[in-house]
Amino acid sequence: MPSQKPVPSPRRRGRPPKVSRERVIDVTLRLLEDVGPDEISMADVAAGLGVSVMTLYNHFPNISELLQAVADHTFGLFELPPMAGDEAWQSELMTWLRALARHCERHPVALRIVSIEGRTTPAWQRIMQPLLEMLHALDVREEEAALLLAWITSQAMGLIYIEEFAEPARGLGPRSLDPVGEHREWLGALNHYLPTVRREQVLELGFQSLVMGLERQLAQP
């Protein structure tokens, strides 16, 4: 009598994989390396995690809250060296600018999440707190302080953002300056040195110019 083959028992559906809040933030950060915050959806994040969209709602009610958490995480890593109480405001400002540049170099995603859905993130506002304290200590009236705060942050972030792409571009050919005409030799030498210009050099020069510009503005009656 032929032996009967055992009938396989039906497979039980397992529980959906658990995903931590930190894992969700980590995958969202990786997505933001390639696209802006306005281009990411909960479905994109779920796909990156290999889970259903509903799984994400255990941690975040919507994409806006998720992006705010990503901003909090990223800007929460910002490190500002301790300031001496008797430092001139120029030194304090340079310290803040250099710290911001280092942070954006370590965490380039920060450049993408200064604002979300057209609004400045609370995390970025906390980073600006030293600037607010500096302007208040300089006894700048409120209307002018608002303008100077916007100008400082715009100039700083703009320069940092541009240099993220400009530094590698300087090392690529063809050379942007064609060494022809009466200045041929000079332009040829300039083309030789242009790829050696480092991001840190450009940022330092830009930050120093920003400080000097603020000095001139504050000196006006």
C-alpha cells in the first residue's frame, strides 16, 4: 500500500515587521540625500523600509510630522563650541558660522530641511538662538534686527549650499577661463590654481566679508 505524503499545513501569516521610530528617521534621511522634502511621501518611506504605509502611522501621523522629526534629529547634532563671556561679537559670529559650515558638511541633508512646507523648522530656529542673543546684546532695534538676522542666515546658508557643488566643480574640466588674448599667461596660471581652491578657504573669506558688512551696517547712524 503506497504511503501517503503528509499534507502540508497552511502557512500562517506572520506579524508585520516592527519598525522603530529611529529606523524611520534613518531611512527618510537617506531619501533626502537625493530629493527635497516636498518630493517625499509616506509611501516612499514605507517602500524604503519594506513595510506598509500603515506601519509608519504608529510613529508619525503624517509626512509633515515625520520631516519635523528628521529636522529635529539633524539639527540636534549641531555642536557650537563654548563661548567665552567676554568675546567680541565678531568672534562669536565667526564661531557660529564655522560651526554651521562644519555641521552642513557632516550632515548635507541639513541644507534641505531648513524649511518644510514653506515654514522654518523649530529645530533651525533653535540653532539661530545665538544670533538672536548677539543682536539683542548689540541693542539693535527689532525691525533692523529682523533684517540682519535674515541677511546673515541667507548669506551663510547660500554660500555653504553653493560651495557644496562648487568645490568639486572647480576640479573638473574643461577650464572655465580660456587662456587667450593679452592675458593668456595670467589666465593659464589662474586655471592651474583654480582646482586647488578649497571649500574652507571660500567659506572663511565669505564669512569674514559678512562680518565686515555687519560692522558697516551697525556703524550707520
